[in-house]
Amino acid sequence: MQVNNDYLNGLKWPGEQSPAEKAADNSRAKLEQEDFFALLTQQLAYQDPFKPADNSQMIAQMTSFTTADGVNNMSRQLAGLTEVMTSNQALQASSLVGQKVLVPSDLAYWDNNEPVDGVVVAGEGATNVLIRIENEKGELVRSIPLEGNQRGNVNFTWNGLTNAGEAAPAGKYRIKVSGLVDNQREELSALAFARVNSVTLGGADSPTLVNLAGLGGLPLNQILEIASRKAA
């Protein structure tokens, strides 16, 4: 069957590109809804008049185009919502600068100025609890006993002094805790507070980080507790 291309070209709006021309246009990286309808129009124009397209097939194609456009709109709306949530998270994180936060780590940083605060996780109860402060070489720097029966989360403070009463050098220290549980000595979990120096804003593929003094960055969602801001 001979097709009159001049007639088909006359169906286009003035200045409109054909589907083939649009496909060859490198400035268009993806097909949009108008491209699908242009293809559908061309399909109708080129169909065999003795075997026209089935109405149900045409409706199914149009429904697919509409669904695809709806999905694209939803993706744009979700992207906007993600930006709002990221901005809100960044605002919340910025309010932490200068405050102490409890982190899921037994590492603490002694800056030769502020005391080191921490938490002993005693659970259902432990007695004769002993806190060991060790330097990065694993050497014992300070022992802190807790008298009586300890239950739940127990706060403690290390003033930065060694067992000899001298100031320990600034740096990272590991907190180790043990106690009697059912008359048997067991290792207990220890957590440390750290001061937030700054915040690194995240994006869709990276989390917002709080930068801790002497300890580096930590994802915002891993913070366990926020302490009150130190009075000036």
C-alpha cells in the first residue's frame, strides 16, 4: 500500500518535529507524554485501513501513557518531599552544635578541659561495678568503682585524672565496665557522650553527619541521647 507522506506531514502542527526527528534530537534525553501521543497519532495515521487498530488496544495504550505520566508526577512530588525532609533534618542537626550527645560507642575523647561523661548499661542489676578507662594502647589510666547495686542506665563522669592524680594527656580513651551479675563477673556495655563541633549536611544518597570532637562523623540517626547545653 502506497502511503502519502506529504499528507501525513500536513497533519503535523507547524514547527512540530516528527517522532523520528525528536528521537534524533540529542537535546531530548527522554520521551515525555507528548511524545507518546505523537507516536500514537503516527500509528493511527500509518495503520492499514483494512485492519484498523482495535479500540481496546488503543484505550490500553492511552491508559499506559496516563499511568506513566502519573508515576512521573509522583516521582517529582516525592523528590520535593525528600528535599523538604532533608532541609528539616539539617535544621534539627544544626541545633546540636555545641551540645553533648550520647553515641553507641565506648570510645570517648578527653580534651584536657571538660570531664568525660558516659553511661553504664547495667540492665536488670549488677553489683561491684568497676569502670576502667584505658588509653589507645590498652593501658589502664583510671579505675572508677561504683558502690551498691546498679540498675538500668547509670551515668558516670571521669574528670580526666589518672589513678596517680595527674591529668591524662588529651586523646581518645576506651571505657570498659564489668560487674557482678548473679555472683559472676561479667562485661557490661558502656556508652560515651561526645560534643558536636559541626554538622555535615546530607542528601538523597548520604546521611546527615554530626561531627564529634576528636571522634569524627556519626550519622544523625545513630544519636541515642542529647544532653543539655553547657552554660556559658
